[in-house]
Amino acid sequence: MKKDKQQLDFEENLSQLEAIVAKLESGKLKLDEGVGLYEEGVKLYQQCRKRLGEIEKKITQLNENLDENEFN
């Protein structure tokens, strides 16, 4: 199955977010660097949450269509 751009973007964003978390947890950053990374991480988190919400909505719609088709 070919992955679409949104799925790749999600996976890429998640990978970047995980890398940011690891850097922040290392405790080896200067304060300004940490704040900048934290800000970037928040943006990536928001993008991931948005995409997951879209996927959840799509799955809900598919399930509703499946339920409707079972009774027809």
C-alpha cells in the first residue's frame, strides 16, 4: 500500500517530536535552546493531534457507513 503525503507528514512530524523530546530530556541544552525546541515541539504536537482527529473522524464515518450497510 502506497503511503500518502499526509501519512508521511504525520510520521515525519512524530519522529521529529520524539527527537525533540529526547533532546529536552537530556538536560544538555541551554535555556534558550530548550525553549525554542519546546515551542517547535508544541507546534508538531498540534499538527499530529489535528491529523489524528481527522483520521478518527474518517474511521467513525466508515464505521457508521458499515453499520448502515449491514441493515440494508
